[in-house]
Amino acid sequence: MEHNRSYLLWAGLALASAVLAIEPVLWLIQSWRDPSYQSYGALYGLLLAGLVLLSLTSSRPQGPDRRGRVFAVFLGAACVRLGGQVLAINILSALALALDVFALAVFLRLDQRRIALSPMWLAALFLFCLPLGPILERVAGFPLQVMSAHVACAMLSPFFPDLLCEGVRLRVGGVDVLVDLPCSGAVGLLQLVSLWACLNTFYRPAFLPALGEGLLIAAATVLGNGLRITLLAAGLAQGVDTMAPTLHSLIGLGTLALIALTVVLLYRPKPARPRPARITTFSLPRVLHFPAVVSALGLSLAIVSAPRAPVDQSALVPPTELPGQLLGHPAQEVALSDVERAYFATYGGTARKVQFGPMGVNVVRTTSPLRHLHSPAACLLGMGYQVRFLGTRFDPLPSSVYEATGPDGQVWTVAVSFVSGDGQRTAGVGEAVWSWLNGSSREWRSIQRITPKSMSDSDRAAYEAAVLAALDL
């Protein structure tokens, strides 16, 4: 009978955890399937499942049963899930799933098998199932750009006396080189940190020493990205087209592989000291098992039903005024989709899409750029386009330029600029978000200009000039 009551408690808490996890799991799977997230999370999910299966089949668990610890983890996951629900931040809700992974690893006693895995580091590895890449680029992309540019400048200066370094812009051998957002090294940094977390699941080091070594690995990754930019810039200065897709990719993969190989060969953290062997069973009186289950289920249902109050809503901003015609083409308003209208109704901000003949302008205005601003690739990939980043230009306005090929085969050129209410102008969403986070610029606009790829350079330049003049830029 006692075992039956214990099973009732376990089953009740498992059901309550499942109620909390349903929505984050569905969102996570959607992020794997949606190209706009640019996520490799499904691959990390397969890796995680493989590691768990490998440990489970290695042997039976040995040592004392410490599974009682998962009860406290349930409360922690519930608090995180509540925060994500109330603040309407999907990725925060999904973070609670990492605590579920920890609880599951403890329950399966993966750390007590022949192939032992650390529950804590398995939970850390799970974080890479989330779409962290776009978030890291937007939140920390600009500082990474600046650090990489400084490293490249230091590496190039002994060999190029005429080198000029201005922020993320380098001029070497008469060639202008920009460390733009795709060159920030954010993707490589995530890959190397995930390798560190994966190794730690086997080595099972203590947290603080491993964290210190992880910071060293992150620093080495930034240096490796600086080396990549150095090779690209030096090649351009010597007349080698290092921006050609194949050569550009080979240089990037080579420098990343060099750092990864160094980590695999040299990273040998000391395992954490084993704790004293003692049995830590959950001692809740059996008379409280049923009330505890009912309370857990009630808490879960209350959390998933809690009203949402997004913390990063944009303040009320008027829609951007656009002219009635450009270059002889009358303006045709393009209606927002149902999803777009619902999004802006929930999170504030405004958006307008206007067509001028075969050319278009999309303008988003917001005081919450972390929520609303992104590169054109995010939307275009989600709409089935193939997107290729062409680079950054500064005339007549700092702009990131993309080539987008639609499902119908038509090719478009998309230029985007980000302009703040106080006059700051940038081609990168990372710099706009960073400026907003440090409080220097509160209101931002994303200005996209869409033209057919077949349009002549002179006609495209005339259209760009007309758009920017109409917007007083």
C-alpha cells in the first residue's frame, strides 16, 4: 500500500509537470520546424536523447537513491513557467524544460550508471535545443562584432601599416572591410559552448571550476573569430576574393574546427568530489500525498491560465507617413496578415507595407526593438524564401543587403536600415538593440526597401533616394 501511495505522488507530480510543459514543448518543436528561427535545436534534441539512451543501457544504477530531490525541482520549474506565462516570453517558459530534463535525469539515476552522465550538465546541454542563435545575435551581436574587430585589428596591424580601424569597420590595403552581424561569431560561440556542455556531461566537473574554463573557451572562440576576419581581410587586401561563398565558408569552418579540436584535446576538467553516500528519500507523510497531488495539479492549471502582461510592449507610436506616389508610381497599401495584426495588437508598435509599382517599402516603428526588430531573413525564411546575405553598404544610408528568391523563382533585393528617433543610424539590428538596452536610443524604425533583382543599379539608386527623401533621411 505504501508503494502504491508513493506511485500516486510520483504520477501526480509527473502529470502536473506535463501540464506545465505542454505549451513550451509545442512551441519548441515549432521553432525547430519554422525556418525563420534558424534553429539547430532538433539536432541537439537527438544528441540529448542518444546520450540518455546510451547511459540507460549501460548498466543498472548503483548507490543510494537520491530521487527525492526532484520534488524541489518541480517548484523551481513552476516558478520559471509562471514567469514566462505572465510576461508572455516563450523562451522563458521553455527554460523550465531544462529543469524537467534535470529532474528526469535524476529520476533515471543517470549519474549512477556505468556510463554516468551529469544531470546538471545534461540540463545545460538541453538549452541549446532552444533557438538561441537569433537571440544571441540581437542581444550580444554588436559587442561580439566590436571584440572581433579589435582582435582582427591587432592581428593585422603588424603586416599592414596603412590599416585603419574604426569600430567594426576596418580599412586594409585600400579595401573597406566591415565586421557585420553575420561575422560577429555568435553562431560559432554557441557551437563551442555546446561542445563544452556536452563534454561536461561525461566529465561531471564541479560547476564553478567548469564555468571558469568555459569562459576561457568562449574567449578562445572570440580570438578564433578574430583570426577568421583577419584572414578574410588580408585576402581581400591581396586581391583574393575571400568573400566568395566557398572560400568564405572554408575559412570559417577551418578556424572553428581549429578551436574545437583544441578544446577536445586539451579540455580535461577534474570531476566533482563525490558527496557522502547517504540516502535522501522524500519524507512527506503519506496522509499528505493526495493533497499534495491535488495542490500540484491546481498550481499547474493556475499557471497555464494566468493572464499575460508582456513586459516588453511598445509604447504608443504613430504609423510612419509614406508618400502617395514615388517615381510616378502610386502608393498601394499592402494589408498586414492576420498573424501580423494580432502580433502588433498584443505587443504594440506599428507596421506599414506600401507598394510602388514593382517596388516596396516596409516600415516598423517601436519602442521595444528587442521584440519587434529583426533582419529581413527571419520573415522571408518563414515565408519560404531562400535568403542570402550580400553585405553592408553605407551610401546613402547604412544598410544590410539581402538577396531573396521566392517560391515562384522571382529574385528580389532587400535593403534594411535601422534608424532611431534621436538620429542614430545603423545597418545591424544588434547595434540597435544594444543601444536600446543601454538606454541611449528609445524609439527605432526598421526601414526595408524591396526591389526586383533585375532592376538596374541606377533605377535602384533613384528609388532608394526617393524613399529616404520621403522619410526625411
